[in-house]
Amino acid sequence: MAGNRILAVAAVVVVFILAGGFLILRSSGGGGADVTLDVSIRGTTMSPSALTVKQGDHVTMSVTTDKAEEIHLHEYDIKFAGEPGKKVTHSFTANITGDHTIEIEDTGTEIGKLTVNP
């Protein structure tokens, strides 16, 4: 009788461990997804101003500006040559983790950031 209880408790513990491990791996796994980011810039305001992807994601980022200006995504060294009302698109793999500044190149005005999580 005591042996059956021990077996039952052990089975429950194993199920909880397996279920917990599955949930952790599912929520913290690496990237690799196709991610599309669309931002618009009006004056010195970028919307949305905070972008987040996972390391390894395949990112397609489009920028639309209200005036002719170059928008620069630092660390990736990607430059969007903005023209009023025209969408400029670049694709890249998010392989550099951390926070990356997005700025109006000519003035050095920081307008947003791209966060790449591990």
C-alpha cells in the first residue's frame, strides 16, 4: 500500500517536472520567426517607439517618414533613406542582442529603439 502511494507521488512529480520544462522551453526559446515591423516618423516622433524581437528572428522593417531624412538603426548599420510618405524597407537577421538606438542621422536625434532579446 505504501509502495503504491510512493509510486503515485513519484508519477505526479514527474508529470509536473515535464510540464514545467515544456512551458519554460516554449516561452524562452530562441528566435527564427519571420517578424514584420512597421514604423512611422512624424517630426521627431517614431511610432511605435519601442520595438522588440528575439535573437535569430528574420526581421523585415519598414519606415515611413513625413520628410526627406535618413533614419539609422545603430549596431546593425542599416540606413533608411526616407522620402515623405514613402515606405522604405530593409530585411535582416536579428543576431546582435541588446538595445539598439534608432535615430535621425543628420541631427543625431534618438527617436526609438530596437530590443533584441536572447
